[in-house]
Amino acid sequence: MATNKFDEKRIIDLLFFSKGIMMGENGKDLMEQYKDAIDNVTPFDVIELENRQMNNRISTSDIKKSIGKILNAFYTSLSNYKWEKPAEGTFLYYLMLENRALEEKLNTIKQILKKYHTEESFTYPKLRQKLIPLFLEIIDFDEHYIKKENILFPYIEKYWDNYNPVKVMWSLHDDIRNSLKEIILILENPGRIWDQLNIEIGRFFFLTFGMIIKEERIIYPVAIETIPEKDWKKMHLQSFDLPFIFIETPKKPEIIIKEGLWHKECTFKTDSGEVSLDQLELIFGNLTVEMTMIDENDKVVFFSESESRIFPRSSAIIGRDVQNCHPPESVHIVNEIISAFKKGTKQKAEFWFNFKDKLIFTSYYALHDKSGSYKGILEVSQDITRFKNLEGERKLLNWD
């Protein structure tokens, strides 16, 4: 489904306006020069503007530097855009409800900061004691962004001709994550000074409130007009695989699962044995590793499911280009691995890193059929935190 509900002349004017902002020209003069385009800008225009910026080789980093000023100029027009707000019991409804809950928490922090700014002498340690638990709580809001990245974005990629703007949005998610980490580091370190905290909190507020505007004034209005109703129902069901943040978990819709006879009758058979599809599902569900497979065309075709999953996955990613499953800043590394595997210069890549207080070991394996033809990649990840401290041995007879 196309997202070409934009005015070509207006897009050209908006491109010149945004270029002027990026070049540091006088904002007031630019707004006067392109007043008609700015006064009539729509969410569809903004989507096309960012897409053309990226097609013109303007980097994600450069777009992010000026996006706040540009959207500030568009704010009134975007706020006046008429769109059908999501009904209660829908995927977008709960995403927007989460935004309201986040705004309430951010406004609480604002009031605390305002109080300490007005006092003649504020006590920085006392301020830290008030702010640390509030910012630690906001860490959980990352699940909101994960839902967008793993559920909403795949459907946008499916239906939009040009989905470059969601790449920018994912990069901004990472900026928010990094800013929040920096704030907590400053608050937990008595040696850091007030000015550092003040600057970083200002940046964090700018990013988070700005993200809400981008979601509810641009992405959601265009998405709701371009993605079919049947897929919104799928997204809502998939959202129950992740937490609802700062709001009460709604009742999950009842679904009727039609299980054909083929599921009971088919088996997976090799020289090493034979298992039913039900048994195979149990195997994948109980492994302490999680697996994702992409095919020779770089499409995600499978991921294992278990209660101990490290990285969130949604059925929405099936058929998705693997490059779109990663933040823009790391896509070049993904492409390097794929290229090496396809050329046959590498057969395996291994990484280990800290993630949410866990040490994660991830391996990528090149897959080839019996004739040697490249058939894709298997990604295997495991939480190895507990392995670091193992000593001695525990044999089977010592099982407890």
C-alpha cells in the first residue's frame, strides 16, 4: 500500500526548508519563505521528506541533528491533521496509553527539578535520592520501543513503499536508551556535577517528548491509514508477548486455533532419528539457547520460542529483511558478515557482550546444502552469565 498521499511541490519546498535548517540559515526567514508548505504539511509529507533526505545520502546522524527544529516548525500543522484515533482494545491505543503514563512520570520529575531550581540552596545528594528511583523505573519503558521495533516496524516495512523514517526512529530509540544510561551514571556517581546532570536530563526530555510527537503526529496517523485492519489485530495479539508498561495489562482477545491433521501426522525424519512436530516444538522451547534463521535472500524464516528468550521476537519478523531487524548504526556489520558468508571467506562469527546484567554469547553460522550452495545463516544466542563462576565439576550422580 503506497504512502504517496503527499503534494510534490510541497515536498520540494520542505526539502529546501530542511536543507536551510541543516545549513544553519536563519530559521525565521526560512519559515517565512516556505510558510505555505509549513502551514499545510501532513504526516505523509514528513514521511516522504525523510525518505528523500536519506535517498539523497543525508545520513541518519545529520537528520537527527536538525529533526527537532524542523518538526517544531511543523508542530501546529501536524497537530491539526485529522485522523481516526485508535479505538480501545487496539495495539496503537495501548501504545498511546503508555505514552500518557510516561508523560505523567516525566512531569513528576519536572516538578522535582523545578522545586530545586527555585530554592536558594539545593542539596544535590538529596536531589539524587529523589531522582534515582524515578529514572530507574523509566528503564522499563524500553519495552514500548521494543514493541515498535519488533511488531509495528515489520508491518510498516510490508505496506509502505518507503520506510526509511522508521530507521531514523530506531536510531532515536537508541539515543534515548543511551541518554537514560548516562543520567543514571551521573546520579549514582557523587563526583559528577549538577551541570552535567542538567544538560543530560534536558537532552533526555527533548528526545522522549519528541518521540511521542513523532509517534502520534506522524507514524501512527500514516500507519493507521495504510495498514489493513486484519494486521492491526495480529499486532495486538503479538503485543501480549511483551509487557504493557506503566498501564494495566488488558484482557487478551480470545483466538480460535485451527490445528490441521497435518500437524499431528507429519514428522521430522533424518538418519539420526525421527520426531513429531509437537516433539520438535518441545525441543526448541526447552533449549537454553535461542535460534533465528535467515535464508539465502536475507529474509528471516524462523526463530525458536522459549520462556527464557533473551531478545524479543515477534511473528511479525517472519519474511522481514534481516537488515531491518537491527539499528541503522549496526547494519553495516550485519552486511559484512553476510557478505563474508556468501563469498565463503568465513563460516562462523562469534560475539559476547553485556546485555541487561547478563553476559550473552552469540554465534552466527553460515549454512550450506550438500552441494555447497549457500542457504542462509543460523544465529544462536545464550546467556552464559552463570558459566563464568563455575568451578570444579558436578557429575550426573551429584544431581539434586
